[in-house]
Amino acid sequence: MTTKLVARAEQELPEVLADLRRLVEHETPSSDKQALDAGLADIEQWLTERLGEPTARQRHDGGDRGDVLDVTYPGTADGTVLLLCHYDTVWPIGTLADWPFTVDGDRVTAPGCLDMKAGIVHGVWALRLLRELDVPHPSVRFLLTGDEEIGSLASREHIERACTEVTATLVLEASREGMAKIRRKGMGLFDLAVHGVESHAGLDPTAGASAIHAIAELIPAITGLADPERGTTINVGLINGGTGRNVVAGRATCEIDIRIQDPAEMARIDAGFRELAVADDRIRVELTGEWNRPPMNPNPLSEKLFAHAQAAAQEHGRVLEGTSVGGVSDANFVSALDKPVLDGLGAVGSGPHARDEHVIPSECPGQIATLASLISSLRNF
């Protein structure tokens, strides 16, 4: 049966790539509700074409963000496996006009192909092959979200609820060079606004209190909270301020990205933020933002799940290694609830969020077959 899974996946590769093209050519940027709705409608139609009607279906309103589609297909064994995917991308409408879906040797490139529309396609084909070959498998539940790239604020509650109702959660984000992602950092997104006093820089400089000078004083204090040995990094990625060269700046802002591996670091960073101050008491400092995702660290059930995945890969003559990454995903939410989760089970490629984004087609059959074997094995999880 193992040999048949790989052979069927290789045989169906042209159809797999055709499906990937279909999903890519419905552009679905996170910020465009109309495009997201249209893209999700096509995905749902495609799911029905490939897998038939689901036994359960819910579409949750995402407000001004992408809706969440939750569909379940029945298995032939106990349990339910959640395949967690997002259909939104970072690429704006019109990107396809100068960057069309292109197959160039062992390389497929297109906006959003790797992150993560290929993952959705892999999940559907893994289930399709299990059915075609009559391989025993649990029920498979797809949760398709439309705001992962912008924080998952609308979809988080649905993710957290779904992962508590299933045997295990498999996240079909891109693989890292064929490796599964077993550890991810958590992320905090914060905005600092500094309010000063404007004045003429030449005629009355001492009457002003420069917000720009103050924020330049604060940034070293903020970045000084980093502790790379603990896995804590801090980046000030954007600064704005002032109204003119000859005006003492009345306002300045900066955007802060924080990554942590140790959950205890959240409290330490928060305490450091509370102590931020500048020498000039005319300056007012305002910090807003939140810890968007907790870190994903292996728990015992996730370690057991990874062992199942390694065994599934070994059936196909492959060695599956685990890796840690600094990026975040919806797997972080599942891990924080101490539920079994494994990430990075999607396509192999490179360049997410970059014009070099691409999928390696020759890796797709092995990834799909391994995913199918893993789903089947979870009937005994």
C-alpha cells in the first residue's frame, strides 16, 4: 500500500499542479474581503469536485477579514484529524499580472503558491488517495482560515475550538527543506507613540520637546530588552515622525516586532515596557499592541505525533527531521492549549513572502504520500 500511495501521487502530479494553479489564480490578499470571499467560494466548489459533499459544513463570518470554512469528510476508522490551512496571502490583487503561474523545470513559481496554497492542495490529495486505495483512515476535518497572515484575530477562536474536538492537528504550512516544524517562536506586535511639543527649531527651540529625540532615546531601551540566548529578539521595523526639518517634532511613532521562545519572557518584556521613560517630563509615551501568538514548544502529545510522522515518512524510505523556526503560524495557538500539533507538512520550496516564492514539484508526491500515511496512522493515536 505504501508503494501504491507514492505511485498514485506521482501519477496524479499533473492534476495536483493544475489544482495549485486554480487556487493561485484566485488572488486572496488578507486585506481584500471581496477577493477572499470569491477565493473561498471557489475553494469550496473545488473541494466538492475532488472529495464530494462533506458530512459537516460551517462557514464562520470573519467580518472585514476572510471567513473560516470548516468541513468534515468521514473516515473508515476512529478519530478525526484536523488539517489546518490558511487561504489568504500577502500578495495584493494584480500581482499575477506580472508574475503568472509558471512551471520552469522542477520549479513552480507564483504568488502564494508555497505559502500556503500548495498545502491546501496536498491535504485534499492526501485524503483523495487514501479513499481511492481504500486505506483505513480517520475522518478528516479541514479548517480553512482567511487571516493568518495578519494575526488570525477572526479565526483564532475557531482554531482553538476545533483543535480540542479532534485527535490531532496537522498544519500544512510549507516544509522547511523537507523538515517538519516542531518549534516556533511566539510573537508580540507593539506600537510606540511619543507625544512632544512643537516649536520653531530656529526661533524658539527650547520651547519644544522633540518626540523624535525622545523616541531615539527610547529605542535603545526597547532593543536592550532582547535576550538572544533565551531566544528573544526585538526589531524596530518602522519609524515615523515630525512635520518638517525646521520644526521640533510633536509626534513620533515606531512599530516593534518581538519574538520569544520562552513564555516567561512575555512578563519580563511587559515589565520592561512599563519602565520606559524619557528625561524630558513634557514628553508623553503611549505603548499599544499585544502578544499575538504564544510560542510553539513541543508537548508530550506533539512529540508522540512527530514520532508517528517520522514512522510514516520511513514507510516511504524518507527520513523526516524536525526543525525550529522564528516565524509563527496558527500551530502556535494549538500548542499553547497542550494539544497535539505538527507543522510544516505542506510543500517543499522556498521564498515565502518574496518574489522568489516557489514550490518544487518533484517533492510533492513524497510529501502527499507521507501526509496520507500519517493521517491513516492516527486512527491508532
